[in-house]
Amino acid sequence: MSEGDRVGITPKSWTAESHHGVLHLGKRWYVVSAELDDRGHAEGVRLDGPYPDHAAAEAQARRMQVRRSE
């Protein structure tokens, strides 16, 4: 594997900045956040929740993204 190859679970569409996504584990929903460097390596990975349903987790992920961009 070359130095530039992506490894792990971060989507290739995520760029070198902060990202938030929704994760379903068992019967619960969480928001996963990560700071990605320019090579796609995640640092500062954080799991928030649980949230009662997918919509609540999505709403929180959107709020977190808006706060980050302000």
C-alpha cells in the first residue's frame, strides 16, 4: 500500500477538515465526528449520543457542522 492510500472507514468524499456523520449501533443512533488531515487520516474522533432515532442524530450532526463553520 502506498503512502497516499486511504485506510479505515472515513469516506473518500470527506476532505481535510471536521466532519460529522450518523452511525447506527444496535438500537441506538450516534453522531461520529472526526478531524481529517490532508491524507485522510482521522484524528480527534468523537462519538456523541445516543439519540432516540435517526432524525434526531441527523439534526445534531447538522447543528455541529453549522457551529464548526461559524
